[in-house]
Amino acid sequence: MSRRLLMLTPIAAAVLMATPTWAADHQHDHSDHNHSAHEHSHHDHSSHTHPSEHANNGHDKQNFNLNISLTLEGIYHNRFSGEEHSPAGFGHSGHDAEHGHDDHSHEGHDHALEDGFNLGHSEVVVQGGNDYLNGTAVISLSEDDISLEEAYLTSQQLPANLKLKAGKFLSDVGYINSRHPHAWDFVERPLVNQYILGEHGLLDTGVQLSWAPTASVLVGTELFQGEGEGFSQFSEGGYEARKSGPRVSTLFAKFQPDIGLRQTLDLGVSAGYNRQFVRVDDHGHHAHSAEGDNWFAGLDARYQRDGGQPGVQGDWQLGAEYFYTERDLREHVQHHDHFHSRDAYTEQQDGAYLETIYGIAPRWEIGLRTEALGMSNRVMGTHPTAIVSEDVSWRHSGQLTWHLRDNMFLRAQVTQEDYAGEEESWVGMLQFNATFGGHAGHDH
């Protein structure tokens, strides 16, 4: 612990020294802090980059800036009814058809909130730039670890409204994937994003090329190494050796039609392909390895209306996302260090959420979200190996958020989990989040 504190000391010092300058000069909304480089959620695509990034182009070729911010989060969690489970068919390993339940819980439960006080997701964001490149590094802080969550460069001067991003970053597929937890409208990541794309979303090392042909259209493609989790899962101990990267590719398109003043409509479509998916189900004396490739396709839509009143009062937001995925897999069974190839199977799964947020006062808003996971839910079961159809799992949440300041909020949330095959569960959460530095509060 003392070693981690020593590592944090220079970071904290830099934040404290830099904060006064930012507070006066750099009040950005969360769309910037979410590293959504194209500002497709709240702004016109014609910007394609943050306005300050081009402010001095052609005037001062030595222009350089460095910004640092600190986000701290605390969450009180209380599961006051039922127990924690994974949605049916979405366990880390395969489904056990004989016993009718997942063999293991989802790997994301390693990050699950415990009853009582939790540190939540805290981070330091360092951003620097000149007239040609912008650089971003996101350092994740937890009770047990300090890690480099994102580190990437984005171009500033490519022709024809092209932009290149390279490094480790969150993919721009869908709406929620590129946003960090403090910019969500609910405490938890949506189930469909967590269980189909990954516990931390689709986050990997690679390159992205995007193009804004008009002010309202953005298209892009990404190539990733394929060393993430969830969609790009590769479990060690399988039949095949890991192939050379890149192994994951994506496509996305975003459209923001002009629907009048004080309101925006964002529409998106995305797809991804992973050429090597490996999932190992170890039973001790033998193991089942499901290996092949997989793909996903997604749709997202979000309507936002500015109520024209102080703060968030009268602001309304309605958003939804849907993802579908297929995995074409061949089973390999291991006995005494020898693999025996079996039949091939196709798994099919999907999920969606619908949420709405409304500002009831200048600094108060309420929100409702409903989620369905596994409307299509056909997965491999073992003993005997076969495709098993699972039922739909549901989750419903309600929240009340108080924006103490533009960069600080307190949120109370109640969630009902109604997972197929499990007893109903109720969870209460209280979340506090504060950002210090160059990123202001949530702007709907």
C-alpha cells in the first residue's frame, strides 16, 4: 500500500498545481471527458474535434497545452433481498444442461460491488496537445491496483475531415461504450454492454480511422489487437495457440439529423468481428474448449431536449441500444493433455436497454431504465454437449440524482434483478462522484 501511495503523490501534486488554471479556462462537458473524440452525443459533427484543438492552427506552430483532472467516486451498496447471480446463459464458462445452471459466475463479478462502502471508479486523466497531435492517458485508481486504462494519440491536421487515433482506447461502437462511469446516468454499466462486449466495454489496443463527410454524419473503422475480454475473450489452455494480431475489427456510423432548436437526435449502427474466440470450461479431470470466431451488430438511438430552463430543469433524454452476437465454435475435449475435436455449434445471444432521464429541478433529475438480456439466448451446454435455449433475464432501475455542482453529483438508485432461473433480487446504491480539473459536470 505504501508503494501505491508513493506512486500517487506526484499525480496528486500535478493535479493540485494544474487545477486553478483549468477551472478558469477549460470548462468542458462530459462528452469530452468520455473521450468521444467526435462529440457525437451532444454536439454537431462539424466540430469533429474539440474547438480548442484548432484554435491556433496556422498561427503558432509551437502551441502546446497540458491538462490534468482527477475523478473520485464512492458507492454505498446494499443487496437487501436475494443473492447475486449471472444472467442465464451468460456465465464465464459454458452452461451445464444437466443441472440447469451456469458452471461459474461471469468473470465480471470479480469487479462486483460489495455490500457496504466501495471506492468505485476513480481516475486521473492527463491530456496534452499541439497543432498536430493530441495525447490522452487515463490512469485508473482502485483499492488494489493502479493501471493505465487508456493511452492514445489523435491526429489534428489530416485532410478531408479525416481523423486517426492510435493506442489503447475505448471503441466508439454504440453509445455507452466510449463513456467512462462518471458520465453514465446510472450507477451500473448496461447488461448488454457488459456481457456481450466486456466488463469494461470494448477496450483494446489498436488504431481508428474516422471520417466526417458532412456536419451530421460520421463513419469509422477500428483494428484492435484482440486482447480484451468478453467479445474478444481468449482463455488460455485451449487447443489453438493465439494467432498474431490484429484479431478484432469494427465498423460504426453515426447520424445526427437536424430536428430543430434545443433538441438533438443521435442514431448509430455498428458491427464487429473477432477472428479468434476461445472459451475453456475446466472440469478438473477434463476440459471443454469452444474455439472459433464471433461477430456482433448493434443499433443505438438517443433523443435529447433542452428544456430552456436553469440547470437541468425540463431537460429530457430518451436512449436505447441493442446488440446481437453470434459465435461459430468447435468443441475440443481435453483428456490427459490430449485434445479430441468434436462437433461445431453456433451460439446466438442479444440484449437491449431503454432509459429515460428528466430534470425535475435546476439541479435534480430522475431516471428509469429497463434492460433485457438473452431474448435470443442459444448457448453450448456440456454433458451432453448441445445447444441449449435459455430464458430472458431482466433488470429494472430507478435513480434520483442531485447535481451539487457542475462537476459533482450524488445519486440514489434502486435496482430489481429478475434473472431467469433465479430468485428476484433488490439492490440499493448511493453514489457520490466529483471531478476536479478540466472536465465539468454532466451536460444533457
